[in-house]
Amino acid sequence: MSTFVPSGKNIDRKWYVIDASGETLGRLATKAASVLSGKLNPKYVPYIDMGDHVIVINAEKVRLTGLKSQKKVYRRYTGFPGGLREESFTRLLARKPEKILEEAIKGMLPKTKLGRLSRRPAPPRGAAAGGDAGGVNAAISRPL
């Protein structure tokens, strides 16, 4: 019996829907990062992008524990001198809730070519967006 070695040509990617309402940010991001990197796939190999697609709904209902919702600050740099921009968690949650999840998931993916390949386009916004995801095979509720 020989060992099965997958190739990058015939990878069937599934779509997973994750409901973020009431979930802790870090725990939700680890679930999404493991699905995106393909580590839940039984045919996983570290040198091929085997990851599936993830749709996160209700991103505005994600929560943080303790006082982190008041103290957490997101920083970005514009590229110009003195262009460091800071935004609090509560303000970013009101303005762009999906950006919070994108940053958390991006931080949990590898910082290599495969990590950049794992980042899929941003999911649609709001609770109604999860209903029209054509071809959704599975949904992730509380336990993964």
C-alpha cells in the first residue's frame, strides 16, 4: 500500500457558514483560520493550499471578554509621514465589523505564500447575507 500524495489540481473546496453572534473573537477566529488553512481536511499537506471557503454572518455581534472591548486599539499605517491611524474596538465594530474578524483571522494564518493564498475575499455583510451563499455544503454552529 502506498501513501496518498495529493496534487493541487483536483481540490474540492467546501463552503462553511459560521455564525458569529455571541461568539468570542479569538475562538471564532481560530475556527475560521483552521478551515481556511485546510487543517480540518483529512488529506491535509502543509505544502498545498487545501483550505475551504468561510462565510461569517453576524460579525457585528462578536464579543470580547473582560475590558478588552474598551481598551483594544487597531492600528494601521497610511504610508505617509505621521500617518499612523488608531481606532478603538467599539468604533471599528460600529463602522466595519467584518474588518475586526479579518484582522483576527489574518493574524492566525501563516505569514507565507500559502497564508496569503488562504485569505479569501471578504464575506458579505449582515445576517441576511448568509442565506444567498450558493453551494454552501456545511454550517458550523457552536462546536467545530
